[in-house]
Amino acid sequence: MKTIRTLFLFCALMLIPLHAQEPSETAEARVERFLNAMGGRAAWAHVKFAHVEAVHDDLGIADPFTNKIWNDFTAPRVRFEAKNAQLDSKRAIADGKGWRARGGEVSAMTPEQVENDRRWWEANIYRTLHRLAKGDPDLTPRAVGTHRLEVFRADGKRLNWFVLNQRGEPMQFGSWDSETGGLFGPLASNGTVKYPKWGAMPDGSWRYEIVRFNTAAGVPDNISFSEP
């Protein structure tokens, strides 16, 4: 019995330094580390608009295509354009309505389609970065485990989650209830903020590489969300 007690005490003592080495970090500290890695709180608080151009490769589409997104962080206004030799698709939402154009034919989006794009806009990671940077009181960040940051709305609904490396850079991300998420590549900089150079689905069904990432303090005058 004495031998068993001695062995138990020895094992317990061996576990103490291991436990002490586990990182302890508040949600606020994790957010700050994330923002610092992405270019800084001040820079992202200033950004209220982003234009992203990327080359996408999707298993459901024969050839790579250029995907362009114009995103107003302050209101649900976003425009998408996808194009290659076989594909020419455009759509946008603004003021609670939306339109789609394919092959020159323009049609109104259904309420369900508008809502899908509005939810994409709400959970867009760059918009979430902006909101975290400006200290939006409607967002509640939570540090989960050693590497994960989760961001919740005021109603308790999870908006985004991120897996951060030790430098605060996002390695994986997801939105809403999805636990599948996507993978992020190394960061690049546009001179104002940083962003992942590429992203991909873990199952290999989709990937993209950013070729242009422009940001601004507001929507430029030459950007339209109206029908073409």
C-alpha cells in the first residue's frame, strides 16, 4: 500500500510542472494577439471597405476563375463577380434586395438568396476583424483551449471561430454552426493590413489565392451595388 501511495504522489508531482506550462490567456489578450498579427487594432478599426480579387479553383467548375468581391462593412452591401472563359456571373445585395446576372440575363434574387448573402456578409472574417478592432459592444470574444478564438453576437449566436498559431495568425476559420471551416495560408500585406495569401477547404473541394486586396475607410465613389 505504501508503494502505491508513493507512486501516486510521484505521478502527481510530475504533472504539476506540465500543467503550469499550459498557456493561460484571456479572450481580450487573444483578440489583441490576433489583431496585432493581422496589422494592428488601429489599422483594422479604420478599414470599413474591402475589395478582394482572387483566383479560385473549385471541383465543380472545370477551370480556375477570377472572383472579385466588393464589401461594405457598415451595411449589408456586397457585390460578387466570377469570371473565366466559360463563366460570367455577377450578383449583389443592397437595401434588403438583390440581383443576379448570368450570361447577360439579369434577374431579382429570391428572399432566401438575399438572406444567404446577408449572412455571408455578416460573418465575413474581415468585417469581424474590423468590428473587433473598434471594440464593437455587440461582439463577445471567448478564448477556447490553447489556440481557438470564438466570436459571439449579443444574442449568444456564434459568428466566427479561428484557430491561431503562437504568433496570433489564423490557421483555420469557420462561421456560424459549422465546425468544418477552412484553412488559411501565410499572411501577406497590402501596406495597411495583413490577410491570408490563400485559403482552402480541408477536403480539397475548393481553394483560392488572393491577387489583390484593397481596403479603405469607406466605399469609393466609383463602386456600385446596383444592377449592371
